[in-house]
Amino acid sequence: MNGQELVERAESAAKNAYAPYSNYLVGAVLLLKDGRVYEGVNVENAAYPLGVCAERTAISRAATDGVRPGDIDAVGITASPCGGCRQWLHEWKVERVYFRREDGSIADYAPASQLLPDTWNLP
């Protein structure tokens, strides 16, 4: 799957987001190095800080199946990832990040650490 295809699949997944407060539906699709695919969506909560971003739900789903940092080849997202998700993408060593820009074009970052300079790296 290329970046365009990943983002389009993320846009399809976003239809399942639970965003009754913002109505901002976000989807993310992970492509693993072994070919498996995981989707995630944002899930909001009335206690606003308790919501979960699409990237984090996709990674959490994958982790439940034993996926570990370095196993993810690429992610497609419907929008630019927030700072917290940029840290997650960095820590999970995602090799390629694609997302839909406001002008409709597809952003392409490789590796994810390009999205977040001066990342946190614990020993």
C-alpha cells in the first residue's frame, strides 16, 4: 500500500470515529512490515482530556496482538498528528508517516522522528 492508499483507507475508517463533541472524525491505518493492517479512530469522552487519538487506538490494537516498536512500516492518517501522537509514532519507530494536509495533498515523512525534533528517548 502506498501513502495515498493508506490515507484513503484511514478516511474510510474515520467514519467509525466516536466524536460527538467536536465532530472531528479522525482515522489512522498502520501497515506492518509483515503485511498486516490495523485501523484506529479517535474516541472522545465528555471529560475531554480522556479522549484517545486515532493513531493511539491503532497502535494499541496492534500491541494487543504482540506488535512491538520497529514492526510498523507505515501509517496513514486523515490529519496531521498531534504532538502526543508524534511521540508515539517516534517511540514505535514507524518508518513512514503519511497524512492529508489541509490543501488536500499527502504529507510524507520518513522516519516518524522527522515530525518531532528533540524527542524523548529514555535509556
